[in-house]
Amino acid sequence: MAITVTSPQATVGFIKNATSADASGTETIIAAVAGKSHNLRHVTFNNLTAGALSFTLSGAAALIGAVSVGANSSLQWDFNPPLHVGVNQALTITAGAGNVCVFCQGVTE
């Protein structure tokens, strides 16, 4: 099922709020930009289902995960220095069949 990504206004960098009723496939949160990398400063993952769910946040390789999240729970990370996704790489999520929300903030350089 497709992920819905909104982009709240940011004065510097990006903010992405991605929701999916079924993130069981690999879903793109922010597309690759030629010659640039996304650098994450914050990620919050919300499992909005009644059961535990495993997810992986990736660029060229897994950046976070696989991580198991309890039912109706959230996990969050702050990165200092920022987490480097990789040049020419999209930020994607792969999760089990469940309702998820991913909020991330960072810069593309």
C-alpha cells in the first residue's frame, strides 16, 4: 500500500511526516537527489497497530533496524552528528503489515 508523505514547512532542511496503513513493502519517505545526501537529525517511528511490528529505515543499506516496536508504541532517535543516508540515495522504510507513521527531520546537502 502506498505511503502518504507530507512536508510541513521547514526554514532549513526538510521535515517529512509519512503514514501508511500497510508499510509491508519498501516505501520511499524522501526521494534521492542527484549528487546529494539526506542527513537525518531526528526520526520518530510510530506503530499504530494492535501488535508488535518490525521495521527497517534504509538508504543504500539499513540505517536503523530491523527494530521491533510494541503495539501502539513509538521510538525516537536524535542524531548529533546527523545520520548520513548516502549520496544519491532515497530514504525508505520497510515494515511489517501494519499501520505506521514516520516523522523525520534533516537536511539535504
